[in-house]
Amino acid sequence: LKLEALSQIKNASTKKELQEVRISYLGKKGPITEVLRGMGKLSAEERPLIGQVVNVVRDTIKEEIEQKEQKLEELEVEAKLASESIDVTLPGRPIQIGAKHPLTAVIEEVEDAFIGLGFSVAQGPEVEIDYYNFEALNLPKNHPARDMQDSFYFTEELLLRTQTSPVQARTMEQHQGKGPVKIICPGKVFRRDDDDATHSHQFMQIEGLFVDENVRMSDLKGVLDAFVKQFFGADREIRLRPSFFPFTEPSVEVDVSCGICKGQGCRICKHTGWIEVLGAGMVHPRVLEMSGFDSSKYSGFAFGMGVERLAMLKHDIDDIRHFYTNDMRFLAQFKRV
Ligand code: PHE
């Protein structure tokens, strides 16, 4: 009986099996209990002998079960630890990372280029007062050039800025007549246009302003040439054409040579070999004076470019609305930009 019990204990591989063995040998209906119950029928001499044997057998079985129980418990803990262990040599699970929005990427690239040229980054409000958006830029009330920029007005004096140029006036005011002022300003602007492939009622511009003693048109040309070569490529050229802005005199429209056809003429440059990228000019003396600068001592240049336009040219994007509809198929293409 003892040997049989011990072999069953040895073979039990779970706590449940062990519990069954315990019940079958030591339980109320087990053989040991049965023998003890029958003791009364034994003679007085037999009783202590049998009793001792039975006790020894019972204690041995009990002990063995306890030992086995402990062992099983240890194994269980080990198994649990093994199942919870981390294999640090396995490759990590890839984390889904997003892409920078193409407009953000372009702004950062332009900022980097101009910071490299000694400019710092300024900001101004999107809700602007008429004075900074127009009047301080030499666009008095009822000036016909205001028609170039249909505006969203809140009141007669308050509107969504139509350009980043008001930041020119604000920044010059802050400098209280002392140069140099050397800033760029990226930001949202708003115009009452109907949206289509090339128009958006909200878009972005990057303004540039450099005011100091003896700033000349050739400085403007040099800075823009350096920027265009960094942004579009070292083989690109710029060309200035006369234009008009009320706050610059002279004013120019700046073209960059077409990177696709290298001047041969193609769809992108409408067969001219040149692509218009920005407006610029020498800050109008009246604008300098209105913002507190002595125009006999100081001169400056300013420029403004459309961020969407830069991004469309750089990535050959044919519809400005792609930037604002957040189609993941469009945005995911910029993961490595
Ligand atoms: N603000 C002008 C526009 O929106 C661009 C510009 C900026 C032109 C600075 C000249 C100088 O069209």
C-alpha cells in the first residue's frame, strides 16, 4: 500500500492530481481510515503493533504529499516566471509615426535657410487692425490697391489679415527707429477668394524684412538668390521683373528658373522657362517713416512668398486643396520629407 501510494504521489504532475491521491489514501473512505476503524476488532497484543505500522505508513504518505506539493508549487512559480520573461534580443515592434505636414516642413526649411543668413523669426496676430494690415503699409482707406486683396472684416477696423506684411510695420515699431531689423515671419493669411485648384480663402505666407543703413536692391537680390539655391537647388537662377506693391518702391516680382526643363519650356513653367515665386521690393520711405524709422538714414527690403506655392513647386502638387483636406493618402507621402 505504501509503495503504491508513493509511486502515485511521484507521478502526480498537478496539484489537482495530488489532491486526488491524498483523498484516495488518507480520506474518510481511504484504506488507512478503514484499517484504523477496524482496530476495535483486533486483539490487545495486535492493536499497538498494527497501530504503529499504520501510523508510520500514514505519516510517510502525508509527508511525501507535502513535499510533492511544495515541489509542484515551485514548478508553477518557475513556469509563470518563464512565461512572463522578456526576450530583450527580439526586435522591437515598429511604432507608427506620422509625417510632418508638407506646409510645416516647407516653413521649417525656409526658416532654416534664413536663420542661416542672420534673420530671426517674428510673429504677429491673425486678427489684425486695419491700420497695420493696410494703412501703415501705405494703403490709406479707399486706396484702389486694397481691391487686390478682398478681406474678411469683423468690423470697419478689425479684419483677418490678408498678408503677413503687417508684421513688417509691427516689428519696425518695436525697434523704435533703430536698425538693424532682420526678420522673417511665417503665418496664416485670409482672403475672400473662392476656393479652387490655385486659390484658398486661407493660406500661408512667409514675410521677410531687412532694414539697416545702406541696404540696397543688390542685397535683396543676393539674399533671395542664396535662398532659392538652398531651397530649390544650386542650379536654379532668379530673375526680377518690375511690379507694384504700395509698400515697396521699386517693387519686383521674383521668378525662379524652371527646374524641370532648364529653360527649354514645359508644362510647369507654361513654356517660359521661369516660375513666379514671390513679391518683393525696397521698403517705401513712407512706410519706414510711419513705423518710426528715419528714411534718410535707413533703407530696407521686404519680400513675401506663398508657402503653399513653394510646396506645390517643390513636390509637383497640382491642387492647393490637398493641403487642407487631410487625406491620409496625400499626407503619408511626406513621411520622409
Ligand atoms: N504682401 C504681398 C502680397 O501678399 C507680398 C509682398 C511682401 C510684396 C513684401 C512685397 C514685399 O502680395
